[in-house]
Amino acid sequence: GGDEAAWKRDSLPKAWLRDLRRGRWVTQDKLDLHGMNREEARVAVVDFLAECRDRSHRCVRIVHGKGLSSPGREPVLKKLVLGWLSQRSEVLAFCQARAAEGGAGAVIVLLATKK
């Protein structure tokens, strides 16, 4: 679909985002944000990304949910998570997860290596 979440740094080759979408990167860890409010989710994402960098993980999954329990059935956390990720220096790219990994309720994130 045309509204799938996808983003990459301008300096990153387009092929990397394509490979991320196709599942060519092995997902090494996951964070599930179900049941969290905005602030809890923000802190959890920041902490999770820091832990993943410390462990030298390159590809991770964040489950933000589809918003089915939210007022108006809108995915509030999804929009927030995508915004937070695009502002993080360690995030190189992200895309919507494949159906087997959560589809529109999750995002696959490619992280930079520690310097």
C-alpha cells in the first residue's frame, strides 16, 4: 500500500531500505509497546535503542500496535514512534513489518553500528 511506514537517511543506499522491506536483515530483538501510554512508550523506545546499540544489534522490531483499542481506533503510538525514530541519530532506516512480523502494527528498524 501507499501508506506503509518507510523512511531512510538520505545518505543510505535505496537498496538497503528495499532489503529491509524484504526481510533480508535478521531481526535481533523486539520491543512491544502494547499497554503503554505516550510517555512510557517514548522512554521505552529510547532505552531499547540504547540497549540494542550496546549489544551491537543492527536490526530490531518495535511493535506499536494498530490502535484497535485506542479512541477512534487510531494508531496513536504508531505515528509517535515513527516520528521519534526519524529523529534518532542511531536510526538509519525503518519500514513497516511484514505481515508475519506484525504488519501495520510493527516497524523494522535498521541501526547504525557503534562508533
